[in-house]
Amino acid sequence: MTNGWIDIKNTDLMLIMGGNPAENHPCGFKWPVEARLHRNAKLIVVDPRFTRTAASADLFLQIRAGTDIAFLGGLINYAILNDRLAHDYLVHYTNAAFLIQEGFKLPEDGLYSGFDASKRTYDKATWNYEGAGASPAAGASLPPTVAYDITLQHPRCVFQLLKQQYSRYTPEMVERITGIPRDQFLKAADLFTSVRKDGDMKRVATIIYAVGWTQHTFGTQIIRTAAMLQLLLGNVGRAGGGVNALRGHSNIQGATDMAGVFDSLPGYLKMPSPDDADLATYLKRTTPTASKPAEWDSYNYWSNTPKFMVSFLKALYGDAATKQNDWAFHYLPKIDRKYSWTEIWDDMYNGHVKGMFAFGMNGVQIGPNTRKNIEALKKADWLVVGEIYPDETSEFWRAPGTTPDDMRTINTTVYRLPCAGFAEKDGTFVNSARWLQWKNIAVAPPGDARVDQEVLARIFLKVRELYQKEGGAFPDPIVNLSWNYTDPLHRSFVELAKEINGRALADVTDPATGQTIKAGQQLPGFGALKDDGTTLCGNWLYSGSWTEAGAMTQRRGTDDPSGLGVYPNWAWSWPANRRVMYNRASCDPGGQPWDPERRQVWWNEAAKRWVGNDVPDFKPDSAPKDHMGPFIMNPDGIGRLFGPLAAFQDGPFPEHYEPIESPIANPLHPSQSTNPVVQKFETPLDKYGTVQDGFTVVCTTYRLTEHYHYWTKNNPMNVQLVPEPFVEIPAELADEMGLRGGERVKVTSARATYVAKAMVTRRIKPMQIDGKKTYQIGIPIHWGYRGIAEDAGRTALTSVNLLSPTAIDPNAYTPEFKGFLVKLEKA
Amino acid sequence: MPISRRAFLQGSIAGGAALSAFGFDVAPVQAQAKTLKIGRTSETRSTCPYCSVSCGVIIHTLGDRAKNAIPQVVHVEGDPDHPINRGTLCPKGSSLQQEILNDRRLLKPQVRRPGSDHWEDIDWDRAVDEIARWVKKTRDASFIATDSRGRVVNRCESIAWTGGCTDTNELNYLVVKTMRSLGVVGLENQARV
């Protein structure tokens, strides 16, 4: 979230789409309810199903799964045509006025300029700003000085290109694609953009979403469309505004921050590439330089990348990281291809990945294409599972349908190690509002179970011992990894949490206060980091979380002086305990709040500083007259309506493409129906269905309030609440099939079959899609082949992700779990 | 004098019992006999492990101060001080006690050998030894020091780590430290999917 849970109470208008917080985040949904009750805020819900969130809405629209860009693009078109725009914000805080190079082409035919059909990628050279004055012609990098037109009239300025791009997203086109009747669409468009009626800047709207947006082959671009709409309306950085990911798990925000993903290092540092011959080359490639109009200023905070990276390498390799050995830069692996989730399974299926650790991660159930993941594990040499319950992944070798004869041919050695539940471990989770909150140990793990970190530490230390004794391939990073801990097994996480925050390795000066931080002391924040090896820091973004004053993440201050729900002394929020990101944009260009009733930060002329109720997300002494952009993490300092160069793989503006399996050809450009750079896979198990093959029904998957992923199926109380799987089927479709509620139904995709009871409903209506009657169904995800109901023989032992396809978003590499095609039969 | 929440709850139970049918005041006896089950527990502040709202929870454990008692979680409730959930919990958070105390929990290390149709018990030391040997063997057999163009890559493509949604930041940091030092590039998490 750019903002936070409690901050939602400050809004005047909410669009909830691609998420269902009333059912999936019930205790967080009290804040949208609070906004309705106490601010008279309006709620618009757009979803394939009439959910409980929809039941709380002022306006509900049923949408076809996977057509969100068409809807949001329609809203952008409406806002522009009806002049419901935040003009000053647009001109000064976004790249609306920037000029784009000649040669850039919009995707009228479904393709932007630069498409290479043989490689199915874009040459993005034309997706760039035009340089100004003596600025060199830009090629692979952004021009240091950008040409711009503050009147927004130049035909090649971002605003005019944007206007042209979304002029095609008329209410009629929105209706054909999404199935939302145009009168309902216009009602929603009028309501959502009403916050900018008559030039008013006081009112604020928020957009709230979840994996209904991310799990598509264009998921990143859906979220971008929302961000662009919020920039056009001036809603980013403001209390009650922003673009807010609900997030579905207790610490996936933290896992992303801490680089639990293949393509980054902690704090969103980039992974080294083979072309980075040394650290200097890496830093040159990954440290951006400012790109802006000559008269403007840009903080370009990522210019501090060398401090973050050298401090990270010192945290990893301690004394073994020296200036002479380039801070042990070559201890890190270098990558020049993707190794994302779906690719790991594909590589294992193809015999390339031989061993896997799965700690608290049930990859068979998560899919996509569960059958492929089971078959992949059969080809591995070994699998190590750390879990608290028996799960499908550890028992892939006896998945339903596997005979003892089959098992004899499965040569994978599987270790299943009993690990610890949440109450048995300490450490921090990061919630969707970016708060790091420390949890304490309540009990010891049961039986012979161990905390996960002890298991990992013991395995690693044993591997290290083997390399010390026997040598082997490149043992240096293994034997030199810094492990000077009081408790080498980390039964408490205190030492690691302090290392993540960072400490001084020599006496250094804190640039903020001018005071000396003594060697060995905890750092006050990332502003104190150095690039000369005198500081170490496991993750610069979390620096400030455990200072000399103690664990900020354990704070329990319940004071909220501003009444805006900031709670500055409760736990700690990254970055730098800021609660609303980009909050400089909550003020006009002169530095005063757009809405005097909701004062977050402001420029104090007497003190010559930014001050306020939140920590300013800005250079604290940059006067408004210097025109520094409020989006300080971008080298251009502005909110990007146009994503230049390689920011996105599939276009600088979002374009509607159909899901990889779709009931219609894309009405915008039937010859380029799907995302041109989408990645599909090629094993015999990667099959994709079409309407011609009889797969005509759109299927979406979701969670229930009473269950959590593949976990609570082991909890008696939750199983009692919702004991069995089901398929949610529109009443009209059930009538056509002669199917009654409670009867078993078989759902088949191009990949596999899923069987459960039919739950016949009026919550999903038949839709008219491009003139064609189209049905959608929904399946909750929670069941598999191990669990209370499963073990009792009360289910068909099928997993919903047997159905989902292996196709991924080209930017985030998230699979398309939503909006694939199926057919239905009575079972 | 400030009244603690617990004392207040105990007080209201005693008060409710004061008007009894016995004709004499049983309140002191009742209060002695019917203290809440959380009356003698230790309270531990924690965070719900399910969704990302991060509801504050209070875990009540009993028996953890006695020498021979095995501490047991007897109750989990919402933390009324938490500014987001304000004491509320959903149907999943409300059943957390059964998540902690659950007879389906895995209690001992197990191994499934190649070709086998069943689990065997294995002790921790042996499991760790065997796994470490697998890691070394797999890594040594496939480690790529330089690529076909002679560039340093120092990576191990044949071992993957897949991490879960409730792994703490500190565990994830330890994963990065250890796995990246092994050269692991197939490092992924629930965050992707």
C-alpha cells in the first residue's frame, strides 16, 4: 500500500476491484466501513462475483475476469473528456508535460513501436523522453535534460499521447469487452471522477486491489492503469488516497522487500548480471542519473545505491569483503535470464533443477498446473520440506492416482522436517501498510519440531563444514559468509534483526545530526550508510528499525495526535517510519496542503523545512521554489503516466489484452488478441484451451472468509465452518445443464479435471461479451489431497490449480490464475 | 488506582454472583472457584499469521512458570490495543488456538526413500548430514563459474529455494545470506504467486 489500513478512513471515495476485503481481510475492512459511516464516503465495487464487499457498496458492477484495463482505461478516457483532472498536480508532479521521442507509436493494431516478431520482444529505444537543448539524443538511457510543454498541447507530450491512447476506450468499447452495460459504466465513471468536479482539489479517492489484479498475463499493467488514474486525479501521496494492495499473506510484503525473489537483493537492489565485470560496472548500471526538465529538481534517491550495496556486502561477508576484493562482489551469483516460480518448476520438469527446499511453501497446491509440478518433483533427486502439517508437496509421490508400482519408479528422496508455527518463532512481519511489527515467542515447538531458522542454520553450517574439509566448487562465499553470532542457530532473531538494521564498523559521522556514531553502534537510519566499508546493513530499507534506542518494531504507542490514523509510535514503517508514501504530493506546488482539513506534511517557511504529522517523504530542506519532484525514487522525480524505456516489457502505457485463454478475440485488435510478449511454456503438460475445443466458460478462483489458502484445512474449527469444496455456478448455467445445487460437477480445463459439489448461485450473472452470452464460474482454492476433510474421504482429492494454465505476466512473472477457460459436466 | 483489565473482568464475575439464591454471599467462594481460564496465564503479544491486515493477537499460555509443567496455549484473542484490528479477529484468527495446538502437527523428521511407498523416521543429525551431502553433491556437479562467453557468473542453477508466506523478515534474510552464497538463483517465495 502507498497508504495504510487505518488511513482508508480518511477517504471520500473508494474503488475496490480485484479484491474482496470484506471476506478476505475482514478486520481491515472496518476502515472502509468507517469511511462510509463517518465521512459519508462512497464505495464502488467491481468484481466478477457479487461478494460481501459488493454487498456493502453504493455501486456494484459485475465485470468479466481479466478485463480490468478496459474498465480503468475507460475511466481515464472519461476523466480527460470531462476535465475531471488535477491540473496543477498533473503538470508539476507527473510526466504529463514531457515530450516523447519521434518514432514512438501507440498500439492501434495491438503493438507499440519496436516489436520484434521473431523474438517476441520490444526494442524500447523509441519509448523515451526527448532530450532538450544540448542534451544528447537519448538511446539506451534517459536524457539528463527533458524537453517539455507545460501547456500540455504539444502533440508528442505524454498527456496528448495518453489522451489519444484511451480515446479508444469508449463506453461502448468498455461494454463490449467487460460486459458492463454502458449506462452502469457511466454511472461509475461519473462517481469515481466526481472528486475532481469543478476543479476541486480537497476531495480524495482511493483504489484498493488484491490478486484479482496481479494474477493475469497483464497484471502489472492493470495496477499501472490504476496508478495513472490516481495521478491524473491527484490522489497519490494524500491521506485517504493512493493505490493500495491489500495483499493476502502475513509477510509477502516483507518477502519482497527482503528479496525472497530471484530478481532482486534486499531493499530492491538489482541482481548482478554477467556483464557486471566488477562492482563499479554493477553500480554504474544500477545507479540511475537524474532526468528532468532543466528548471526542475530531482532528488533521485537511488543515487545512494553504492552505499546500500557495499553495506549489504559487508553484512554478508564481514571482514572477507574488502576494498581489494571489490567487497566480495563476485561471491554473488550473476544472472541473465529469469528463474521465477513457474520457470523453476519448468526447469525441474526438464531435468535441470535437481534439488528443492520448500519451507512453508506448498508448491504442488499453489501451481499453476499442479500436475506439471507433481511430475516435475518426480524428476528431482531430492526435496526438503519444512512444514508444520503434512502437505501435498511433501506427499507428491503418493498423490491421488499414484499406484505402489508407480511409486517404485519415483526416485526422489524426500525429507520432511517438522518446523515451527507462528507462535513458536519471533521476528517481524510486514503488513500491507509497510509496518514492521515484532512478534514474540509464546511456546516452544511441539515434539521434536524445530524453528525454521535453526533447521536452515544447521544445514548450512554442515554444508560449510563439508566445504572446509573437502573443498569443492567455489567454496569462498560459503566458508567466508559472516556468521559471528552469539547463537549460531538463531533460536531468537534479535541478532539478525539488528544486522538487518545495520551498524557502524568504524566511527562514522551521521550526516543528519553531525554527531559521531561509534564503531559497533546501531545505525539511526539509511542516511548514515557509507560506501567505503565502514557500515554494514542487511537491508537499507529497514535501516532505522532497530537503532541504539532499541527495537522500533516493538513499539506500542497508541497515540495519534493528528487524528489521521498515523500512529507514528506504533511499531515502525518503512521507509524511515513514513506512513503515507509520496506525501509531498499532498501539498500544492507552494508547499501547502491541498486540503487544510487533512494536513500530513507542509513547508515551514520560517524553519526552511518540511514538517508535519507524518515523516516527510522528501528532501527535508528542499524549498518549493526549487521545484523538486515529489516522487523521489524515480530519477525523473515525477509520477510516471508514461513508463519510459525498459520500465515495462509490454508498453509504456497499459493496453487491454485478452487473457491467454479467452472467450472472444480482442475487440480492440482481433489480430493481436493477447499480450504480444506473454510467456507460455512448451512441455507436453503445458496445454492451452480454446472456445473451439469446447472451453467456453470463464473460471476464476478465490478464497473464503473461513479458510486460509492450504493451511486451515488442518484446523478442526475452520473445517467445521466450511467442510467441503464447491464450485459456484450461475443459476442460468445450472438450469441449462439440468444441474441442481449439491450435485457433483466436473470442471475441465485443457490441463485437468476438478470435481466438487455445485453451489448454484445468483451472485454470478450471465454476461453479454462482445454480443455473446458468456458464463463465469468461481472455485474456492482451499482443498487438496491432505487435510481433515480430505483424509476423511469427504472430497474428490482434486486441487483447483490442476486447472490453471502456465502463462506469466511479462513484468512480474505472476501466473494467470484468474480468468482461464473451462467446460462443465455433471459428475 | 488504575484497574487492570483482568482485575476488572474478575470483579464483574464476582459482582454477578453476589445476588445468589443461597441467602448468603457466595461471591468470595465463587470468585475463588470460577476465575477465568486466562486468569493465571502468561500473555504474549503476537501477530496473526494469515492475511496482511496484521491483527494483533494475545496468546495465553498456562503452566509456563512451573518447573515440571509443559507450557500450553489455552486461548488466543484479539489485542484491543492494536490500532488496526482493535481487538477483533475473523473466523481464521479466532481459531488460532487450534492452529497452535493441533494433533495434525508434524512432530518428528521423516524421510521417503527412492522407490518407497512410505515415510520412515530419521533423526535430526542424520537428516541434516544427508541433506548437506545432497546440497554439496548437487552444487559441485553443476556449479557454473563462468558462462560460455567467459564471464564470471558463479551460480548454481540446480538447487531451488521456495519460501513461504509466513517466513519472517529475519528468516528471509538468512535465506538470502545462505542461498545466495551457495550461488542459488532459483530463489522464490509466495510473494510471486
